Amino acid sequence: MPISRKTFFKGLAIGTIGLPVALRALLGPGRAQSSGHNSSSISSEVFHWKLTTTWPPNFPVIGEVSIRFAQMVRAMSGGRLDIKVFGGGELAPPLEAFDAVRNGVAEVGHGAAYYWAGKEPAASFFATVPFGMNAQQVNAWLFSGGGMELWEKLYQPFNLLPLPGGNTGVQMGGWFRREINRIQDFKGLKMRIPGLGGRVLEKAGGAPVLLPGGEIYTGLERGVIDAAEWLGPYHDRLMGFHEIAPYYYYPGWHEPGTMLEFFINRDKFAQLPSDLQEIVRVAAWAANHWCLCEMEARNAKALAEMAAEGLKIRAFPPEVIDQLRAYAVGVIEEIISRSPAAQEVYQSYQAFRQLARRYAALTERPFYEELQPI
Ligand code: CA
């Protein structure tokens, strides 16, 4: 309902309009009021948590997100919440992080929701959607467009609390041993590609393989896979994929803005005093923002260096992209026809995407195309 100008300014003065919308997203449902804490009521109890990730240990940026998160929590809590970070395989196998946190092996995990699509198909929509929203739009949907409420509802049966934990920005299309000139070139192609993108590849006759990041290079080297996508220029270059699969394709149609996530054991979270719960949420928010900034900065620099080094950077032909888009529509229709939860999440996602696209058509798009020519 539109609010009158008078009500708006009155609301701002007493803090009931505008700010609470953003604060509710930041602080969580029902948390916009003061917690009532003062220094004398803060407990001195120290909590020790373990954080398990799906990434190789100490992996740059996406692994650092958890390390920074833990550092911020420690600093803000004066050491009352101490989180020890474990890389994938150190405490639990990378793709078992979700269960490790559910079962209390760790209190918190870090990964990407599409890794858990086998448990709940709708989870994919909280990582990324082929040809879907970019990082800016996804953040807006989650924090200010109702996405977080749906994500919390989806993870509730798993006794987990999700929090956005970074974003990769638009990814690259992946590394291939041979050029992709037509859609038929995907036939029989074994490619490391997670999430809905993998399902799209299947429609094109390829075979998606889900390998954790630490196994992609050897997979390519030993011929377990013929092609692989990972993240973006910065990380892909570090992994050395160009030594084995020389053609580097763009754009990452399958991952236009992949959201990373923290997932917290709800019982363990409930045991924290409210100020520490607040600190966890705010640190996750800060880590989420840091990740996207870092990815954008490092990828832009790495791509320029790769181009200067003469790497073979190729665009997928427009007709290949059109065909992949058509397959993506089919994949999404299949998922939402089988899962009511997926249907509910996708309806919200799609409604927000349409609004965001119309807005971007008048704002971001002309800015890229006309005002800031490359
Ligand atoms: Ca990827």
C-alpha cells in the first residue's frame, strides 16, 4: 500500500518506515528492536564452533570468506565466539558439509546451495539459475525481495539456518579441449559443471560430472572429464586448466551470479546469546559483500593478464546460447513440476527477475552499452 508523504516522514522520524525494511533483512525476522542488552548483562561464556567448507583448504577468496567471517566474529565478540575453520576434507568431505552441520560435526558450514539439490531440488535456485539474475539482483531478491524467508523455510526441515555468504559474480563458460561451434559439439562431452547448468548440458547430449574444486585438474588430466567450468579468470588461472584444455569460453550462461552460503545448525545457533547471534548475522553480511568485491577486482585483473598472455578466449556462438537457453527453460519447468517447494521459490525468483530486468533495461543495460563502451 502506498504511504503518504506525511506518514513517510513521520515514520522516518520514529524509525518505523524505511530503515526497518533493510534492518529486518539484515537482522532477521523480529530482530529490528533493541535486544535490551547492556554491558552488564552480556554473558562471559565462550563458545567454540567448527566451520567446515566445500572448498579446498585456504582456497583464495571463496575459502577466505569463512576465515574472514571467523575473524570478524571473534573480534566483534571479544573472543566469546571462537570459530575454527576447516577446509573441505579436513573435518568432513567437501560435498558432505551440509550433513556434517546437520549432524553437529560442525556448527556452521560454507558452500553453495546447488550442491544439495539431491536433497531438495529447490536448493539450486538459492545458488544460481542458468540465464537468471546477476549478483546485484540476487542480493536484492534475498535481502529485500522475500528470498531469505523462502530460503529459511527450505532449510528448516534440515535444522539449518542459511545466510548468504558471498557471490562469484558472472562466471566464465569453462575450459574445453576443442572449440564449440555448434550445439552438437556438446554431444558426449563429459564436463564438470554443477547445478542446473549440468542438467542443461544433459539436454544438449553432454554428461555433467560433479567434482569438488580440488579434483578438477586431475579429472581433466586423466580424461575423467573433457571440459570443466570452475569460477572465473582469477581462480581458473591459478588452477592451471589452460595447460590441459586450451579454449576458454564465455559467458558463464549457467552461473550468472552464484550465491555462496553459510548454513548454521539451528540448535547450536539457538544456544548463543542474542548479541552473538547478531554478530554472526552481521559478520556473514560483511563477508558476503567482501567476496563479491574481491571476485570482481581479481577477475578483471586476471582476465586482462590472460588476454595479454595470448590465451584462447572464445565466445559461445549466439545460436549455441539460444539453444542452451531453450534447454534451460525446459529444465526449470521439469523441476518446478515435480517439487512444490521449487515451484514456490521459483515463482518468487521469477517475479523479482522480471521486475529487475525491466529496471535494468533502462539503467544498467544502456550504461554498459552506450555510456561506458569498452
Ligand atoms: Ca562454476
